[in-house]
Amino acid sequence: MHLTDRLEIMNVEKFSFKYRELDIKKESLIKLMGYSKESLPQMIDEEIDEVMEKGEEVCNIEGGYRITNNISWDKNNFNILLENVVLNIRRVIFQQIKKSDNVAIFVCTAGKGITDRSREFMKEGDLLKGYVYDLFGSIVVESAMDIIQDSLQKGMAILGLKISNRYSPGYCGWDVAEQRKLFSLLPEQFCGIELTDSCLMQPTKSVSGIIGIGENVKYNNYTCNICDSSNCLYKNLKYR
């Protein structure tokens, strides 16, 4: 069986997780809020405990990816053509995945429960708890996507292939409006995620993007230095 045939067999993979499977550490949320264990105010400590105890109740975690090897590269304009869809991923991302032979288009969501809970508390005036829920949702979806990416890496390693880091619209100069093009390459309402008219994902605590696959791609343990985003929640912060 050819490598291409073997990739076609695993063309689409879908995952669902229970919150406890993510094994999220309290320290992750503390650090994301800008505190250390020693400097954490007791009130915030209690809020974090309460929010994390509700994890199983508020999470509906799904994710997955689709692999395609129908790729063309436009190095002059930093475009990638996936099947019949042109993505202007810009120079930074283009340079990181240009040696890929295949690309995985991924999405993952923590579900709408966390966002709903955050908005409820914000509306009621409990801004701190609403904020903690919001950050908690970000950690949940990124942690779930880490597991999916690890699974992809292991599957590709069996085939003698490597994967790149994951890259999303809205970062490294890639226009978030291209989200709609990206979603056109996935099954409709894949993992229950939809786009608004402004190309934002619903549920809000969702991520999407691409991962390069091939014999010559590289994974970088630290990528903040290549990204020019000034409002990234995780910039210069390793939360796991």
C-alpha cells in the first residue's frame, strides 16, 4: 500500500474528551492569570477551585482533523493551494510548513457551556468569576488540541513522517477572515463548530488551523519568537 493510500484511509479523524481526560493542572490557570502560587490572592484561589470543579459539567469537548495531500505552493505570494482553496497564510507560516507533503486541517472546541457560564456571571456583575471561566475555557480547548496533535504526531511517525506546529488564522499575519476558506475544507458543522458572519467561531472557545506533515518538516518547541501577534494570550507563556 502506498503512503498516499494509507493517509487517505485516515483522511478524517474525530475525537471527543471528558474533562478529566485532559488532566488540567490548577497551576496552568494560576500562571495564565499572571500569578504564582505564592502571590495568588485567596479570593482568586477559591474562584479557580470552584470553576475547575465544574469542569465536567460545563465542557463538551470535541475536535478533529482532515488530511489532504492535494497541495500547491506559491512562494512569491506566500499562498498555499489546498485542493481548490487558496489560503494566504503569509510569510511566517509559509516558511514553517513549506516542506510539507500533506496538511492537516484541524478544529477543536470546549463547547458552549463554558462561554455561557462566563457570560452569565459577567451579566450578573461577578466579573472575576466570569473572567476565570473565560480563561479556563481557553486552557481546556488548547489542552484538548494538544492531545489531538500528539495523536496526529504518533500516527504520522508510524508512517515515517513528522508534523509541524499548529498555525491558526489570526496569528502570524494570517487574516482571520480566511477562516471561512479553511472551514470549506472540512465536513459541514464539523465537531459542532460554525462561523459567524465576521468569521468568528461558535462556540467561542474553539480553535482551528493547519498542521504541516512530511518527511522534512520540523516541530519547534518555542514559536513565540516567529509570531508578530501583540495580543496573544499565550505569548511567552508555557502553560503546560
